[in-house]
Amino acid sequence: MKNKKIELNNKKRVVRVIRFFMPMKPPTTTHQQKKVTVKNGKPIFYEPTDLKAARSKLMAHLGQHVPEHKIEKGIHLTVKWLFPITGKHSDGEYKITKPDTDNLNKLLKDCMTDLGFWKDDQLVASELIQKFYAEIPGIFIQIERL
């Protein structure tokens, strides 16, 4: 789905709502899985290979949906994580196992910040994060200006 743009304000386009779906098997590696090592008595944080792969996957998919102008006002962010159906689970059933929504969204929001969706992820004043099993796995994102 293409970005939905509405409302004109002082001849500059103001994006009120952006929504899109990225079909993929969502990465389950989370931002929380950063590693630390000590070199010369100082801690050094690094991303393990699986976290780098998850970040690259998200950046590639998100890069296709970056708005023309960075969002600079408060937003409500809705993210629906749709995981492949496994075992006895059914389409639309809530996923109540790992990874948790906070850690999933941390990496996603960091990628969106790096790509220039918004000035800073502190602008996300309201969030709805959900995990489901789905016949078509992927990530649905909706960004609404407050």
C-alpha cells in the first residue's frame, strides 16, 4: 500500500497518515541482544551477526517507505507484527510467546529513525504494538500525526 497523504498546509504537503505493509518473515532477533566485550579495561558494545542481519532486513524493507519530509511533530505509531502460522495456531490468533513487543519495536524504531522517517523517535508519543499469527507474514505500520 502506498503512503497515504492528505491535507495541504501553506503550500507544503503535510503527511497526516502513512500506512504500509511489508510482507516478510519478521525478524525475531531484538535490539536487546547487543553484546559487550571489554578491551583495555573499557566496555565495547557491538551487534552480533544475527542482529546485524535483522537490522539490514528491516532497513531494506523500510527504505521503500520513507516519507519525502521528516516528521517533526508528535505521532501515534501502530505496528502489527504478523508471524508465520506454526503448530496449532490459526490466522489472526495473538502470539503470546517471545520476542516481546517492546524489544521488537525498539529495533524497528531505531531503523526508522536512521532512515529519516522522523527527527527523533521521542516524537512517538503513543504506540499500539500487536503480535499475531498470520497466513501472510509481515509487518504493518501506521504513523498518524497527533
